[in-house]
Amino acid sequence: MSSDMFLDIENLSLELGGVRILENISFSLDRGKYLGIIGPNGAGKSSLLKCLGRLQKNYSGRVLLEGNSISSMPERAVARRIAWVHQTGSDSLPFTVREFALMSRYPWQKAIGGETLEDMEIIDRSLETAGVADIGDRQLNSLSGGERQKALIAAALAQSTDILFLDEPTSFLDYRHQVETLELVERVNREQGITILLVTHDINLALHGADEILAIKRGRTAWKGKSEDLHHKELLSEIFDTEFESFVSNGQKIPYVAPRGLVR
């Protein structure tokens, strides 16, 4: 792996309960890139993200952030570099949008003293960026799925990290909120230079948002490259074990793809 890379993964393997979940995953990512991680259900996508973010620690191999092993970094140091938007966990949280964003400032706060003026300014900007400034005083569990997802991203932005992990961020969202969520992720990547690692089962989401794609199959790397190079039907069929068709409309640079069995 190159020592100049922002994020280096070297021979990462994970075994849980005697079952091999990941095996010899290796890849590199430049600072400010947007990586989509795709693959069939049970391929190990979310487990990989947990290893990279040190939520899962029982792996072998190395995860290097700017040449430093993430396993040797203090928890607070990791939280200053990596923010998470998880699949679930917000439905029953008894906090307002603003309160939840304030909680995400913990890596930067002193043990005594509470929030600072800087904390409040960062929270205001994050809520504004995510489009939830007008619902900052509402309870998370009172929001629609789309509003809540944007609120969670706002809290992640308030954490002031340079890396953002998202695990299936559009699951259970309607089409409008899928688009708004993805546009928000692309905007913070493009305008703020935040490095994005996003797990998704939606191939088109990855094709049309990410710079690069990592495909995982049965815990191994099936493919890694630029998103525009993944749309070949034969390659997708090999990854997902089903035949695909592709479609292009006027002015579209990258085709949309769909399983052949769903095309009528």
C-alpha cells in the first residue's frame, strides 16, 4: 500500500462465532473521495465499515489512517476523525434535533464546562447545511423518516470530522427523501471535502454518486474501481449472481441498471 494514501486497508479479515465474515480485504482511498461499498445481502459490507471505524475490533490485518494504525488511536481521537450515520437507532431517542447534534460535539468538549459558543455556531451551520434548521427544536421520534435521516447527518456534520461513514442511508425512505439525502451527501463531499464511505445495496445509488466503488461478495473483494467502469452487465452479474440490463437516456453519462427479471 502507498504511504501517501489517506486511508489504507491491508489484508483485513474478520471471524465471528467461527464464521469467516471478511477475508483479506485490501484497498486504498485518497482524501476527499466518495467510496460506495456494494454487494449482495450478507456479503460483509456493514461488518467492513464497523472494522474501519473500530466499532468491531476483533479483526486481523491493518487499518491505517494517514499511516497510523486506527487500532492504536484513542477513542476520542477516532471520534474526531470519523462520524457515523447508522441504519437504525434514532426512532426512540428522546432528544430534539439540536440536542442530538450537541451530543455529537463530545470529542471536542472539555470534561467540565459544557457547550461553547463555537459548539453552538458549528451546530447552527450543520443544521443549516442539512436543511433541518427549522425543525431543530422537534423531537427526533416525531420526525418523518426523511427528516430524521437529514437530522442524523446534521449531527454527524456537527462532529466536525473529515470522514463520514453511512450505512444504508436511504433504506426505508421514499424517492423524494432518497434524492435529498444523496444530494446532501454529495454536497458535503464536494463542498467540504469530507471523505465518504457509504454502504448501500442500491447499485444505481453507488454508480451515480460515488467516485469509486468497492464490491464485496462472500466476504472478499469482488471488484474495486471507478464508478463509471462498473456498469458492464457481465461484471454486475458476476457480483450479484443474476443477469442485468442497462438503460441510457438523453444526456446521461452513466447508464442505470436493473436485474433482467424485473424488466418488463
